Amino acid sequence: MQFSEIIKMAFGSLGVNKLRSALTMLGITIGVFSVIGVMTAITAMRSSIETGLSFLGSNMFQFAKYPVFGGGGPEGRRRYQMRRDITLEQALRFKRDMEGIADVVCLKTFDNDGAQAVYGGRKTTPNLTFGGSNEHFLAANQYDIALGRNITAGDVELSRPVVVIGQDIVSKLFPSENPLGKTIKIKERTYIVIGVFAPKGQSFGNNSDGIAIIPITRFVSDYGAERRSINVATQAPTQLLYNETLDKAVTAMRVVRGLQAEQENDFEIYSNDSLIAAFAKVADAVAAGSFVISGIALLAAGVGIMNIMLVSVTERTKEIGVRKSIGARKKNILLQFLIESVTISLMGGVAGILLGVGVGNLLAAVVFKANLLIPWDWTLIGLIVCSGIGVGFGFYPAWKAASLDPIEALRFE
């Protein structure tokens, strides 16, 4: 028999039992979908998140009370909550101690309750990013000024009621007028607009243009210092001096915190690289979980393929006997049943890949505003695995069919 004839017969046999073939494919589809969907979402989110996590400027590191990604469960969170806050006085002393070592020391703290800006009867959404900082906020957080000026050291020293706002606030409160010099109200307190941030867009799934920053001294004065910890971001002069600057900064922070030599740090230290590494660990854990789930699903699907092919061999015993009696060779029968098994597996795999790529990209786009992509490497791996499942679980039924005695097969009822 020619190979093309074997393929036609294999596809013809699958077409006879469309529902059974489709249900068998469904198991493969679910297994492949779980892997491809997760890996597509993770791959699409990775570039978006890595960009978003790089909110610190070049050669920057930051001290904070809490770690960025959670606290390791309830016990870990309680341990971090028991830490002393990094007070404004400590942060200002740290900044003074770092003079001559680091030119950029950014102090910042944010309101976690959500804020709304109001001007002339117009309002923004009630979820603005609202906080206090100093003159180094731009360098430490990769912002630029599009209009007006930045907060100055004098604004911080004198606790002036001034604010720099993002483009979203401008578009909602000042759609047709210059915002500079206007007085807006945030959380029932008034501030004079002195500058506007340049557009920055989405970052890590959040809107970076819905932001309002006032001098940190004014922020603490207006909203209190109790239960408020200051984050301190420091920039090394060069990449070569990064480690040396970090060591000196850790020492300075320990001094202002009053820690003894034998005491461990009671603050977190992180940089862009550490944030990205932390996300990578989370992504790897999610991927590992998806592999386990998909592995179980694919194993069950493979057993289903074997079961269906064995049923098919039983149903077509007489057909196999007729074909053998008129000259079909053992390898022809074996190849036909293997083609049927691999076809079912590959069709299920292709369906799973298409669904996985679609759902994975949709999830990444909705949650993190990530760009569309197709994980070609995982797609190829999925097709190879599906082919292997088809051959591995279909070989025994195919071998059983090919090994049937033609005389006994013709007698089968």
C-alpha cells in the first residue's frame, strides 16, 4: 500500500466516529491549553512587568520597611508589621549622612487610601497615586517635567503647599486651561500646581499618569507621621561605585536606626534586579504548577487515546482480517493505527495551543496591558509532546491490530 492510501484510510476511520474522536481530543486540548495558556501569559507579562518593576532609576537601590512582594504568609507579615517605621527624621538624617557619597537620595511616602483631586467643580477618579517626596523624585522614579518645575529643596525645607501632577489629572481638571498656579484640593487640603509630569503611560498594569506629589515634609505635616514609613531610594554615582555606595548606605541606615553590631537589619533593601528576580521566582512557581496540572491531564488523555484505539481495534477486527487476507502487511496496519492515534493527539494539541495563546494573551493584555505575542518555542514543544503521546499511547493498540491473525480476525463477530 502507498503511504497516501494509508493516510486516507486513517482519516476516513476517524471521520466515522467524529464524536468519539472529538471527546478523545478534548483531553489533549485541556492539557496543552493549561501549559500554553500559562506560558503565553507569563511570557507576555514578563516584558511588561520587567519594564514596570524598573521604576527605580539607573544604579538605584531602596530601603523600605516592607518587602515588595508580600511577607511570606501571615507570620511573615506580622514580623514586618512589628518593625519600626522609617521616620522622616531618620530619612532626613540619612540624606545628610550620605552627602558627598551619593548625589541622589529620594525620600518618598504614599497615601494608601486613594485620593481624589478637585478643581472648579471637576473631579478626578478617587484612586490617584498621591504622596510626598523631595527634589530627587524625578531621578529616582524615571519621571520628567513637561510643564512648570519640579519640587525643590526649598519647598521641602519650608513645607510649601505645592504639588506636581500627572497628565491624567491635567486632562480631567484642566481640559482647556494652563494648570500652573491653579489651586486644587486633595483630601480636603489645598495645593498650588507648580509642575506637570511628562506622560509615562501604563507601568506594571498601573496608570503612572494619575499621580500627584507634594513636598514630603508637607505630606507628613498634613496627614501625620503615625503609622507612616518613609522609603529611601539612593543612586550610586556610577555602576562601578554601586557596591561601595550600597555598603556605605547600609551602614548609614543602621546608624540612623540605632542598630547594634550584632543586630540584623530591620529594613528591606531592593533594586531593579532584585525586584525582577523576585518576580521570576513567582513566575517559575506558577509555571511549575501548570506543568504538574498539564502533565496529569496529558497522562489521562493518553490513557484515553489508548482506550479508544483498543476499542477501535476490537470494532474493526473483521476489517483488519479482510485487509490482511488481500495482502495488507503488518507494517501497513501498524502505521494506519499510529497515524490515527497521532492525528487525534495533534489535533487536540493544535486546539489547545490556539486556545492557550488566545486566553494567555487576553489575560496579559487585560491585567498588565502587555503586547500580543506567540511563544513559538512552547508551541513547538507542545506539538512534539502531542506527537509523542500519540505514538507512545497508540503503539500498543496499533501493534495489537497489526499482530491479529487474519483467519481469526475473519471469524470475529
